[in-house]
Amino acid sequence: MKKYNYIIVSLLACLLTTSCNDYFDQVPDDRLSLKEIFTTRDGALRYLSNVYTFLPDEFNQRQVHETSLYRTPGPWTGASDEAEWTNDKKEKLINNNSIDATEGTMVLYRWKSWFSGIHEAAVFTENVDQAPLTVTERNQWKAEARALRAIYYFYLVRTYGPVPLLEKDFPMDTPSDELQLSRNTVDECFDFIVSELKGAQNDGLLDDASTDKVSGYGRIDKAIAQAFIIEALTYRASWLFNGECTYYSGLANTDGTKLFPNKPDEATKRANWQKVIDECNTFFSNYGSRYHLMYTNKDGVAVSGPDSEGFSPTESYRRAVRTLFSEMGNNKEMIFYRLDNAAGTMQYDRMPNRSGNTTNYRGGSLLGATQEMVDAYFMSNGESPISGYSADGVTPIINEKSDYVEEGVSTAEYKGIDGTLYAPVGTKMMYVNREPRFYASVAFNGAFWPFASARDGNYRNLQMWYYRGNTNGRTNASDKWQPTGIGMMKYINPKDCNTNNGKIYDKVDCAIRYADILLMYAEALNELTPGSSFEVATWDGIPYTISRDKEEMSRAISQIRIRGGVPDYEEQVYEDSGELRKYLKRERQIELLGENQRYYDLRRWKDVEKEEAEPVYGCNVLMTQAKAEDFYDRVRVEKLQTSFSRKMYFWPIDYGELKHNKRMTQAPGWKTYD
């Protein structure tokens, strides 16, 4: 992960000229002692910033191979069925099932980084009482470190399965025989994560850190902790962790302690989902006036909702997920985000290889959306374009109600309700008449890239083609070309332009937003037994009834769909929990494309065994413009084929870790140390 030296605006004053580690190293011939660091408020604040540095910078996923404790992006986008990289990146070790416990970068350094964050949180907590702080500051900062520790444990558990919970911090000179640690159980891990987040809420976190315009942006507050509570409980209630996954039923510590719960009965499953619902309602009750979906007109000016004059679904969705630093205050959908990030790397990976001038540094065009991702998007009328695939696994079965057309090109411009041009004349029909989120996220062959900050008008609003031999297409002398022939425009701001004196704008990397809370809430409601209801209490003890409420599920889901420019599901979809489950999964796939959820969603749902064992399809990037019609043939993407083994639900524990910790149990299917 890129070292998070400037993680939060609150710490800019102490970090603009030196990194945290540089500060700790500045005394000649010796490091600053902990006692010296915590003698000042500034030193304590710097150390707190150090605790934040282990949060992932997910804009830097192309660099997942780097071996720095501060550069811990995951491979999540390229390792799922959303998109693929041109280059041979570490993601492909997951895709083709060739990763192992001796892989010394990605597997090892996610583990080391997050445990380092846990260690630094403990060091901070043990020493901050020495600093000259007010009681309120001390409690707040301790609570932030406590919440960060819980978040790092959550990242570990969802990636590696149950892990050891450190009851105390271990000094660097701790004898190795005292470091023989077993995994805690799944239930113990989630209980700890949730209890620590709640403890942080009760013991000092601010209600809203962003109210402090000087030092608050990006710091963890009660709402952020609540969002992580919801996410952790959603994982716990899901198939992978609730005891239904029999693959891990035999996983145990060396003393025989089983690490996964027994197969749950219906009452237990319902109780787990009830907890998610309860925490969602706490979020809505406490923070519902602070967060909402983003609604703007085509110029990005806020409007009150989708019924407002000038409402633009495309621009609303675009600004919700690719917010500029200068516009952070306008985005009430972001809950948790990172300010310091590798936005330059992210945009380079997505932007066309030669966007304008052939002599300047521009983009890499390295990340391509899969055909399966394109097929997932709805049509403008809310219908699915296809209902599945023929026996060959590639020929689409057209949904006649959708008005989807696979062949031919458009003879008229296709525009949105706000007049935004989505698809110019000559666009392949499979890309015409799609929902607005499609045009905010997918850069199909022939799509326009705005490049609005370019100095000269002839460098703006350029149409990009991925035919072989074209400026932005495949060439034999370079690896900078679209691997699937379908670009990724999500996170690129219309102003971004890296040629002709243009500018790449600083962006916020949003980790959790309000749309995700709504979708987790709807998912939990749908998993309740149809027709049943029960009493629970709000955070302040007021009783209320929970049931599989179709209207309540629609209230959550329809907000997202209508903001995205498509109508709510028909009533019969809500009637059937199994049918709605399929739609909800797809809604998450579309709404949260590239937001690092799909990789984990597929695993917690058990869908990964099917979805990531399928061939990866895209356009035929070997075709030149002279054979334009053949470019759109659905073909298996070269060198990007996947296979899935059940051991890939979790990453292995590094072989070296097992060698030094005899009580650590390796997950099934991975190499262990004898």
C-alpha cells in the first residue's frame, strides 16, 4: 500500500514536510524513543497518523506485488469477474488458481501490514496517556486507534479466515515460545470486531468528525464505526462464515478447537440477519439525516432528488463514486474514504493509451471490463438484456421484453433524460439503450472521453477505438492495450486529461458509501423467513417489529435503482425471496463495480465456485478496423482464463509464518509446515 503519509486532512500540518517514519528517525544515531514521541501533542498526533497508514489504498491495485507494509491494496477488481488486466499481475495467480503459501508478496504483506496496524494501535493506546492532551482529545484518539484495530482485524478475517486475536501487544524482544498463537474461532473474531467498534463509539469517537473543518475529514467517527459493524455482521451472517460452508467444518486448532460454527438451524440464521437489520436501523436512526444518495443535475449541482427538475442519473452516480477533493463537502453519500491515494496510478490504468498527443505521457489502458460485466447492466427500461447463455456458454439468450439488440450499429444518437450523449451514431447496438450507470462506468469501443481540462478544444471529447493497430488498440510492440476491448471509465472524472496541458484531478477513494448500507439492509431483510415477524429494540430501548417487509426492501432498493435511472423491480420479484436474492446480487454487482466488494461477495455467497470458474469473454481485440464487425464477436480472452478451487475462499497463511508459529493451523488445501 502506498504509504499513507497524508491520510487525513487533520494531519496535514504535521505531515506536509516529513513522513511519520522520517519523524521517528530524525534523532541522530538513534530513533526517537516512545517517551520522547509522546511528550508533545504533535508527536502523539503523528503517531496516530501512523496507525492510519495501514488502511488499504485500493487505487493502487496494479502494484499489489509491492512489498511495503504501507502499500496494501488488494487484487480485488482484477481477481473477480468484473475486469481483467493486460499485464501478468498477481491477480492472475488467483484467477488461474496458482497462488500458494510461499508467494512472498501479496499473501505475506497483507498479513504483515494489517497485523502491523494492530500493533501500532496498541502501542499508541499504551503510550498516549503521556501526551499533554485534553481528556476529550485523549479519549477520542484512543477510540480512533481502537476502531482502527477492529477494522484491521475485519480485513484479516474476510481475507484469511479466523485469525489470532492478540490479547496484549508483544514487544519486539518477546521470546518465540511466547508467540505461539492459535487462531481464534470465527465467532470470537466477529464478536471482538463488533464489540471493539461499539466500545470505540461509546468511549470517545466523535458523532461527526467532518464537523471539524480543520482536522476532521477522513478520521473515524461513530457513523464510520457503525458502517463497519454492519459490514462485519453481514459477513458473519453469510454462508461462508455462518457454518453452512462444510469445506471448513473440520478446520481446527492443534488442541482440537473447531474454528467455524456448526451448521446453523433456521432460527440461528435468522438471528444473525436480525443483528444486521438492527444495526442498519441504528445507522438510519442516528445518521440518516447526515447521509443520503447523491442527486445532481448534469453540471453537478445538487438537487433534492430524482423528481427534481434537471436531475441527471449519470452525473449523480458519477459524482457519488469519483468525488474530487474540492467537492468532498457536497458528497453526503461517502461514509468512509481515503484522501491520500494513488489516483494517478488508477487513472493511468483506465485511461486510453494515447488520448490526444502521441508524444506525451498519457494512459496505460491496462484494465478491461469483462463481457459478463457488460451483460449484467440493465436496459433503460429496467429489464435484463439477456436471460442467460446458450449451451455453448457464450451465445446470449435475448430477453425479448428488454428491447436489447446484439447486432448492427445505431443510426441515431442515444441520449439520456438530461440530454447527455451516451452513444453516438455508429455505436454497436449492444451498447445502445442501456441504463445510465453503464455509461458512467464502461468505456465501450467508440465511447467518448471528455478530457474537459484539455487546453485546446480539439483534444476534448474524443472518441476512442480499440481496434488492433489503432492508436488505442492492441499492438505487438506494447502491452498497453485493452485486454477485453471494453474500457473502464468508472472513477475517471470528466475533467481528467493528461495531455495538452490538461490535469489529473485529486480524488477521494471511497471505501464505504450509503448505497452499500441500503443494499446490505435489503439483503438482510430478504433472508428473514417469509411471513414471520419479531420484536427488537432500538439503540435507546424503543421496541419495534421486524419482518420480511416487501415495502421496506423496496424502499431501500428503489432509491438506488431510481437514482441510477431505472425503475424499481416489479412486485412479483419482491414476493419471492430466492428471486429477489438473485436481483440483489446483481444490483450489488452493478452499483458497486470496482469498489472492492464483488471479490468478497462471491465468496460469502458461495457463488464464486460458478462465477470464477467460467471462461472470461471480451471483444476480439485481434481485429483491425477493416474487420470492425468481427471485433465485437464474443471470444475467450487470451491468457485470462480462470479456474477455481475451494481452497481459494481464503488466502493461505504464509509458509514462513507457519514455520515460526507451530500452533497456527493452515486452511484446507494449502501447503502447511510439518
